[in-house]
Amino acid sequence: MKNILFIFLVILFSCSSSDDKIGNRIPEASSFYGLKIGNSWVYKTDRFSFSDNQYYDSGIIDSVSVIGIENIFDNDYFVIETITSGNSIGSAYGNLNGVKYEYLRESEGALLNENNEVIFDNDDFTEKIINQGNWGALYERLVEEMANVTVQAGEFVCYDRHRYGRTPDGHLMPSLDHEYYAEGIGLIYDSTSWLVEENPFVIKKLDSYSVR
């Protein structure tokens, strides 16, 4: 009787272990950036009017979706489709109307493109130069303090990466841009400024999303 019971338990354990490896029984690894087939985000872009110091809806809408996976140089990348509408005048302050594709993957907290360039890193707090010229240099740095960010899609606790300029003698320029990312969702907010202006001239904000 004990032998029969032992064999039954072995079979039960083996079947359970096998079943857990089939289909959806094994949960997919969580992604800081929301990289999972079927996830989608809608972003709207506001434009600053320097004549009356107000932000206005530019009409530009980016509909972003994860539509597949493609292997590039032995790394699996998520295929990101962005469909842009509302940019009828072809403004350079947003994506042009139409469809574009990106290939992104996550590695040790970093979001990488198909050239292995870092788009964002959620645990690297070092200051980096991203552009340099006779006018000075443009820097970016992830700050350690989390930020509460409210957009149309809701309120999020975000990682905050600053983008700012310095003159050749090291003085800070007036602009300060923010890239906000929320864990499990991805990009929430991104501003773009002229280095000599305090107010960003373009702000891209998350309007709605569907993340599983």
C-alpha cells in the first residue's frame, strides 16, 4: 500500500511540474517597461505658446503597440508599432503622420534598441553627456527621488531622468526636461525644451493605456 501511495505522489508531482511549464501556466517575466505582446499606449502632445505662455493640444496622437517579437543578433526584441495622426502640417516637434517600427528589449533595468543603445536605465544615476558643441553640452541624469506624476491616464509614481544643458564654463542653462517612467507601464511623460527657455515647448503625455 505504501509503495502504491509513493508511486501516486511521484506521478502527481511529475504531472503538476510538467503542466506548469505548458502554455500560460508559467507567468511571463515582469517587464519594467511593459514590454509584452498586446500592450498598448496612447500619447498626446501639448505645444507651448510663447505669445501667451499657455500649453495647447497640438492634435498629434501617437498610438503605440507591442505587436511581436523578432530575433536580432541572437537577442529577442519586442516589435513596437507607432501610428501617428494629427500632424497634418508635418511639424518637426512630433512624429510625422504614418507608421513606424522600433525594436526594443530590456536588460538588467535598461531599455535597449536594436543597436544596443540605452534608451532609459532605471538604476544608473551617473551624469552623462548626450550632446556637445561650441555652445556647451547637453546632459542627462536619473535622480534618486521618485516623482508623483499626474497625466490624463492617471497618477503614477515615476523614475525621473533630468535633461539639461551647461555652458562651456559649467553654468546651468535655464531649461530642465523630465522623462518619467513608471514601473510595469513605461513612459509616462517626456518634455523637450530650448536650452535657453525655462518652459518646455513640447510635452508628450500618456493619455490612456492597456497593460496586462
